[in-house]
Amino acid sequence: MDIRVVKNDLLRGLYLAQGIADRRATQPILANVLLRTDGKQKLVCAATDLNVTISAEIPAEAKREGGVTVGAKHMFDIVKGLPGDQVHLKRTENNHCEIRAGNAEFRMVGMADRDFPKLADPREVTYGKIDAALLRDFIAKVLFAVSSDDTRAHLAGALWECAGDRLRMVSTDGHRLCKVERDVREAPALDAGVIVPRKGLLELRRAIEEVDGAAEVGFHKGHLFVGTGTATLSVKLVDAKFPPYDQVIPKDNDKVVTAQRLALVDALRRVALVASDRTSGVKLDLGPGTLRLSTENPDLGEAHEDMAVDYAGPALAIGFNAHYLIDALQEMGAEEVRIELGGDLDPALIRPMAAEDYLAVVMPMRI
């Protein structure tokens, strides 16, 4: 392999690859990025952890075709700091990779490209189209409620449903749940919902963060495929059954509070400064037209703050993890939010006032 590439093009491919390459993997080659020519005018830059794979195509001038794999994170850091606009890559003896730009020269220890795991063929996939900005918004609205406990595989990802023209994502970690849905005409149809794992969501967001317009999205043989024009991401779906989320969403909460979203977020943050680090518990005391947020911590003291709200129901005291409320409220977007409550042990249903396409459910806690 002996090629020249534009530095910024290579850097973009390496940026995507180094987020996926797994330096803790038992197979050392999974910490590497694959650099392999595809003809005389194209370089493939790829990385995988066997569950998430990215493959980017980069324009190149190949003097000699071939490939090599090198440490993804170190390669990204090296190329990022190179001078000039052009990078010269050359595989030398023992699968070393020579990197030159201007007066700078590096020689990295590599591994043979033939030992790199086989890349999935996206040509077999039937694609639909989803606006990239909408996908980014969906991911932001569900990611915070995805469980970080990998032992509960059915909660360690977001449910993706697409029936007809309706696209829906749902996530829950057992303490909170969020659901977002909108009409998307060209989205790929699914016979049943699938679970996209947390890392897949993170890398999908990274892959489309600079994409304007639509991304190509398809499902094939237990994988999600997303094409951005210059890169293809594949994500192995979670083989588990998502819980019946409709049963968790309250249907008859009869106490309705309307509040200024940002004012409520700021008040929660202030009061939570004194709350227990373990529970972040904050008590909400509701009365006609007013909401008091309070907490007590034997190690720090106590705090309370009153704010005006639109509420005309009976008095109610209920406790929540403040950060669970804040996470949900931050993604609402609307100036005002509607909080629907039942009893002091019933979950809260939170919606933005301006839209019906997003909701969050937060379980209460004893204070």
C-alpha cells in the first residue's frame, strides 16, 4: 500500500473509527483501524468491535494497492497533529505503516489487513430514508433513559418501531421511561420492534452529526445499517424482548400541573445541590398555584424553593430523583410542560405543552 489522501478526509474517517475500536478487546486487532485501498482512487477506513462497525470511503491516489491495520486512537491523534493538507501512507515490512506529511514522519507498528474481521456487505440491504436531524433529535430524547447495566440486555438499548409512516423510539432503565414518535414517510418498515444498543445509538449519532438532509436506514439479518453517503454504520441489534412499555405509561393521572420548563429545571438543580448523592431525592409539595421543592441531608443541611405553577387540585406531596426529572425536562424543548400526577406513589407523566409526540414517565421515591 502506497497512497496519498487529503488530511481532513482521512481525519473524518479516523474520527468515526476510533470511537468504535475497542482497546480492551481480547482480540488485539479490534483496537485497530483498517486502512485498505479499493481501486486506485479510494481508501476504506473501517473499525469494529464485532457489534458495531463503521466503514468510510475516502478519496485517495494509490500508487500501490493494499492494506494494513494500526491502532485507531493513536492513528487519529497522529493525523490530527500533522502539518499540511496531504498525508502519505505506506505499508512497509512487517506490516508497519509509514505516515508522512510535510517534515513530519511516523512509523507505526501494525497488523495484517487480512486478519481484520470481514465487513458486512451493505449492498444486500433495502434502505429507507430518515432526516438526519430528526434521527439526532430522537437519539437525544431517549438516550438518557437507556440502562447502563449490560446484564439487563432488554433495557440496555432503545426500542425502535416503525409501522406505516409512524417512527417511534422508546427507552427505559426501570426508573424512568421516555417515548418519542413522529410521522416519517420514507422510513424502513418493521414487522416488529427491534432494540438498538446504547453504543450503537452513540455511534449512530456520531456518524450523522454533520449530515444535512436524509440518511439511508435499513435492517438486515439482525443488524441496523445507516448510510451517510461517505460512510456506512452497522449495528448488531439486541436479541431480547423489550418490556411492554404501554403498561407503564399512566392513563388516569388526574392532578395536572403546568410549569415554566426552564424555571423548574433551574430550581431542581439548586435544591439538588443539597440532596443525598446516593438518591438525589427532592420532595415536591403541591398546593393551589404553588410548588415547593425541598430536600434534607443530614450531612449537608436542607434546602427549599417555592415557584408559581398553574395547579388547582388538592394538596399533594411526592418525591423524585431530581436528576431523573431534569434529564427529561431538558429534552422537552417547549417553554411550558404539563406534569400529570396521581397519588404519592404513582409515576409522573411529563409532556411538553406544545407537542404530543414526546413524553417521559418518572417513578416516584419515598422521601
